[in-house]
Amino acid sequence: MQDLFPADDAFVAHLRSLLPEKAFRDDPAPYLREPRGTWKAQAGVVVAPADTAEVSVVMRACHAARVPVVPYGGGTGLVGGQVMPEGPAPVVLSLERMNRIRRVLPEENVIVTDAGVLVEDLHRAATEANRVFPLSFGAQGSARIGGSLATNAGGLNVLRYGTTRDLCLGLEVVMADGRVMDLLKRLRKDNTGYDLRDLMVGSEGTLGVITGAAMKLFPRPARNATALMVVPSPAAALKLLACARDIAGETITGFELISGQGLEFLKDELPDIRRPYDPTPEWMVLTELGTPARVDPQALLEEIFAAGLEAGLASDGIIAQSEAQAAELWTMRETIPEGNRLTGAISSHDVSLPLSEIPAFIEEGRAKLAELGPFRLNCFGHLGDGNLHYNVFPPRGEKRDAYMPRKAEFMRLIHDLVQAHGGAFSAEHGVGRLKVDDLARYADPLKLEMMRGIKALFDPRGILNPGALMD
Amino acid sequence: MQDLFPADDAFVAHLRSLLPEKAFRDDPAPYLREPRGTWKAQAGVVVAPADTAEVSVVMRACHAARVPVVPYGGGTGLVGGQVMPEGPAPVVLSLERMNRIRRVLPEENVIVTDAGVLVEDLHRAATEANRVFPLSFGAQGSARIGGSLATNAGGLNVLRYGTTRDLCLGLEVVMADGRVMDLLKRLRKDNTGYDLRDLMVGSEGTLGVITGAAMKLFPRPARNATALMVVPSPAAALKLLACARDIAGETITGFELISGQGLEFLKDELPDIRRPYDPTPEWMVLTELGTPARVDPQALLEEIFAAGLEAGLASDGIIAQSEAQAAELWTMRETIPEGNRLTGAISSHDVSLPLSEIPAFIEEGRAKLAELGPFRLNCFGHLGDGNLHYNVFPPRGEKRDAYMPRKAEFMRLIHDLVQAHGGAFSAEHGVGRLKVDDLARYADPLKLEMMRGIKALFDPRGILNPGALMD
């Protein structure tokens, strides 16, 4: 960062000469911190352009003056990609005013949108057109689609509909030097040269600023049904998933693993959240089906549950009998991260594994942690995607503070184990600033070398999100 | 190519000192031409390494000596990507001996394979494991998975299962300088840096040599059913597809548009192929459903057909009553390209359009061609993906030879129209050598600039498939 310069008064005055008053945010404070409180920036000027042309103006100015730029969506990322705590004060480039849905094309199952539109607003627009925009995760009320694309967000419906990358058909990107790259096609097939779209998705604001996107919509399932099933083990849960797929095919929207420990945290910290079992079983799965009108999803769930019982893959279960009951089960699932937060994890992991490696990974991880002490584990997540959230907590009755100096040790232990099983140390949250060292340690060195070359090509002055992804 | 040197006797002797005798093919002739006969190479030495290490040896040697390399799969590509007709004699690097399926993991729905395995052999392995490997196209008996990845092949099942890119989880790549890049993960989610996998897929042998891949498998639908429906227009066919999706959800495996002209060519050239209608209707769709055991696909097709009749979207139809009848209908569909070949097209187009632009594109194209003369059009293809094969033939009773000097004019006319409708001049066949000028004309200049930069980064000496994709 030695070649970069701060967004000082003179530079801000220059920016103000280029952009209307409305583009400037008065209070930078909310933009300089992130949800987990790990990273804080000292200074920065927040600019919120109204359109792609204004983004281009900002980038041209920053490129010319070598001022760092932190592209900013909803600020909900969990790995520090949106906060630059070191180096010269950056321009925080917020897409919040680019919040226009450009086109809804239900006959194509496509929505074209500004990057600053809230994920939840895309849901609403899709619903109005009798379609589904399936990207769904806890922060969807504050997260914006541009940030979701930049981090390749995952969430609850990836099993059926794919990651944010899979949902993206086209992009509009402002490059580091302010030029606009038009990749904004609405095509299901396009074999016209290198796939720069997928290169931009997941690049965490280091290769360009996403200003617009064409995203897939899907037909709205006419009927939905939800079940919570008690399973003897994660291995049984995986077999139950295979069995469910044989019975229900692609109608399985989500298949979530829940650990008893997670519900125990809810019981202690958020006792108002309804939990259907007491005492809490050790392992459960929560699944949802969405079917066309003529297929009865409850009957399919009953069949799955019966097959699971028969095969010893499930011992108990609840099939929601109303939308309210289904919503209650999903609220329980979606509150688990808040229960974790209130309990206070020593380390949190968003890891991905080949499906068949999951049982061994969970067992070995448990054994290795047990050697270190009576730590508590909450292992939950999107089992169908091989994506586990694997969080380590202090022994019962203790606070995490005493253990925080050992955080790096825990992270190393878990990520080494993930690597040994052919997994990835980041599944859906990205690398950000939290996992820069992990990327350097675990990625193929040739991949890193090519990544650095691509970074130098797209952003030769290194102004885009310095410190994220790579040093 | 001025900095490249031919694979001359001295270089071949050097290669022979590095590799076992078995790695060399005696007769290069079959490797120096392609199916449509447009490109022919004069010379080249064909090397078929046994494993990734030998590929690495070849690339290291070629890199050191600046000898061009044409990576070679099954040789079935239709845009000349596999033949280098100009410049110094290349090493043709055939993956044919790397034909080992490395692992079949039905419990993960994954297959890990050498790049030289035939697509059809992957089908067989998947079937044996009670799974589906869905990539399916006419040349699947000769095409290899490495070539399918390099060209991001499409085919008949993209609507349900996606393109080759969508089916790929991980890759092993030998770089231009012989180093091996390990991206061979089996993960559904992996957010650990730039997406180099999708950059390699579709790069047509210009960025590296794909030597291994992890590909998705899917649960095998327990039941299948096929229907041919007569529709009044492509616009009606698109509405019928939307209607079919409401009724049958994701169980629709394919949805193919067939034009009467295509069947007339079959009647003239291949009269033994059974065609169910005489006289031939102007437009038809052929669709297949694959469902879990408890869902009756024939009943769903009946419902779709009834809804289509009711809404004026279909006027007649056949639901196959046996596997033999279904196979006959698919044979008719899959023989259309052979009918085209025997008739002799002036120009053939593999184009992609936003779904809602298709009816206008077809109408405008027809009108523009009619202005030029009584040319015949065969417009067919993967309607659900917006992928049309749009081929122009001489007037009835005439041969194409007299019109071949006008081929470029026809291509320009069609591709300009595709561009005006937001489409792509290549949907599933790639750019190869056929469409280098189209890429230069229609792609965003900034995209081209970044592509050139990436090419220079991955292949600084320009030895990989010179002349393909870009000049």
C-alpha cells in the first residue's frame, strides 16, 4: 500500500467538484465497522453514486490519484471484506443509492437490477411476478445484491438453486480505471470467450465494482412443506438426504443439519424461541420441499420420514401442519447464529467438504478438540451443499475471553483438518481480511500466482479493496 | 506466431528422448482435419501422453522451445478449435490415452475422471452407479470430457442440468510452462479466491491443458416420458414451456424446437428415419420428463398437452407409449444435423438469445433472408436454453456451391441480428477459428482487452492453440 494516497481534504474537494452533493454521506462511522466487531477503520470518505456513470467518475478520480476504494454493499459480510483498517484513508464506495430494479422479465425468468438493491427487495419483486428469487440468508434484509455477488453468497437454498454465482447471468462492472465493462447478457448459454463474469463473482471487490446484474428467477413452487427429523448421526443425515432425493428429486429446497448444542444455546440465551424437543436430540435435519400444484409435498415428506425410520436413518420427526408451524421451525434454524453470538464463540468456521468426508471430519474434529479440553462445538449448516458452520465455544460456565489468545490455534486445527479432507476453509462467506493467511497457506501456489497476475491486470495500481483476499 | 518454431525433426527427437515410444502416434492425418472439412493442417506431430506427468513433460519442452501446442480431445468440435492450419507445425497433444475414470462417488454424486475419457463412457459409469451424467450431444461417442470442458459443450439436457461448466466441480490443469495447477476439488461451495476453474472452462485450449476433472452426477430419474407436440409458432412454444414448467417443475429434461424444414430435409435425404407427421407441420417441440418413482411423467405430459390445447399453444401431439417410440422420436431429433449436412448449408449458426427475444429474432431473420432470395431456413435447437441452430440453405433444387462466396454476408446478417437482440453468436460450440472475427467485432472491447491480458499471463509465449479464440 506504499504507493497509495489517502482520501484527504484536497481529494475530497476534488470529488465534490465532480459529483452532486447528494452523493456524499455525512457520517462515515457506520461504514467503518463490521457486524462481528473485529475490524474497525479509522477514517474514510463515503460516496454513494446515483448511477453507473457516477461510479465511473469516482473510480477514474481514485485511479488517477491512487486513492484506495472499498466497494460497499449492505455491510453484512462476516470476514471483514468491507472494512479497511490499515493504510491510507479510503473512499468507501457505497452502492446504496443504486437501488433500482431495471427490468423484471417473468417470461424469461430473469431480473435485471442495480447492484445496490436489497436481496429482500428482489424477493418481493420476484413474488409480485409469481416467480422466486432464491438467494436467501439471514442478512437478506440489509445485504445488497452487488455485495452478494462480490462475495458469492450462499445461504439456505443452494441445494436446489445454486450459489449467487450460479444465479448470475450477466454483470455490469466498473473497472479500477473507471471504464465500464458490459457483460450484462441475459443468456443461458454464451460461449464467446473467457468467462470474466464468474471471475468477477466472488472477487470481493478487488477486481472491479459490480454496478448491475442479470439474475435468474425460477417458477414459484405451488406448494411447500417442512419437516424436522431427528437423526442418529451426520452420516445418517447424509444417507437420509440421498433417500429424500430418490423420493422427491429436485423439489428439495433445503436440507439443514442442526446440532443439539445449537439448540441448547438458544434455550439458554433466547428462551422465547420455540424448540420442539426437550431434552434436545443430538442431531436433527430441517428440510423443505417445494412442488408443482399436482404433487403433494407433505405426502413426499411422510414417505421420506417413513423410509428414514425403516432404514434407521431417523428416529423421530415433525412434519409442519401449517405455514405458521413451518415458519417457527425455520425461525429456530435462522436464530442459531444469534444464539452463537450471545454465547460467544472462540472461533467460527464456514467450511466446505466433499459430502462423503463430512462424518469423518466431524468425528476427527470433535476428538481433536476434546484433547484440548471440554470445549463445546456447534456444528450446523447446509448439509446438502457440504457446507458446515463449525464453531468452537468455551467450556460450559466459562467465557470466551480467557481463550481468545488461543483462537489462531483453534482455527489452524480446524482448517488443517478441512484441508486434509479435501475441503475449503471458506464455503460461502469468502476470504475477506479474516482468511488472507489461510488462502496463502492452503491454496495451490500456482493458483495464487495467477490470482496475483489477474489482480495486476484488472487493477494495476492496486486501489481496489487493498488488503482483502491477498496481501 | 512469428516467435514460434515448428515441431521439426530435431524437436521431435528431443521429445522422443523424454517420453516412451507409446506416446507417439504414427499417422498424424486424422488429427489434422475436422468434421466439417473447413480447416486442414499441413503438418504436426501427434503426442498422446499416458498421464498428467507426461503432459507436463510435453508442455515444458514445447514452452522451452516455443513450439505451438494444439490440445486435442475427440476432434469433434465444429468451429475449428482442434486444427491449426497456419504457422509452424504444432505438437498435437491428444488426451486419448488418459482415459481412466479415477473415482466414482455415487454417495456424493461426483465422478472424478481423466480428461481423455469419452463422454459416453462417463454415461456408462454413471449408469452402473445408478446415477446420471447428463452431458448429452450427438458426438458423445467420440467426444472426450476434456474437450467438452475446453469448449463448454451444451447439448440436450442443459435446461435441467446446465452446461459443461455448470457440471464441473474441479479441474486439474497443466499450464503452458508445464506446471500443474490443482483445482481438483469435489466441493459444491468454495469461496477461496478467484474462480480460475470457470476461467479454464470454455477457454478452448488457449490457457492450459485440462488433464482431469471432478464432475457432478445426479440421481437417476426413475421414470421418463417423451412427447412431440405441434405448436403454431416459436412464441407459442415458449409459452408452452412456461406452462410445462408450472405443471412439471424441474422434471423437464429437454425442450427442443423442431422446424418442418428440418424434417423435410430428413424426408429427402434420409427417408428411413421415421417422421410421425405427413405433411410436416411447420413447428414442433420435443420434450422429455424424468421423474422420481411416485410421479407419473406420462400423466404430467398429458396435463401439459391438455393445457396447451386449451390455450391454443398446441394443436396436435404424440405421447410416446413405449421406450422404443420415445427413442424413435429422439432419433428423429438427433438426425436433423445429418439431414442438414447432406442437404448442404450455406451458413450454420449456433446462437443464443434472451428467451423473450426469440420470436422477434426468428421473424426478422426470416424476413431479411427472404429479401435476398428464396433461401430455406432450418431453425431448431434447445429452445429452453434460448439456443437456436439457425442454418441457411440454398433455394430448393439448387446446390450450395454457387452461394458459398456469399457465406460471410449471410453470417454477418444473422450475427448482427443476434447482437441487436442481446444475444451471443456462439451458444455451445465456442469460437474456435470460425468465429475469431465475430468475437473481435461483437465483444465488449474491454472484455477483449482483459482476455488478451489473461492469455499473456497464463501463456506468456503464446504456444497454446495459436489462432483459436483471438488472433
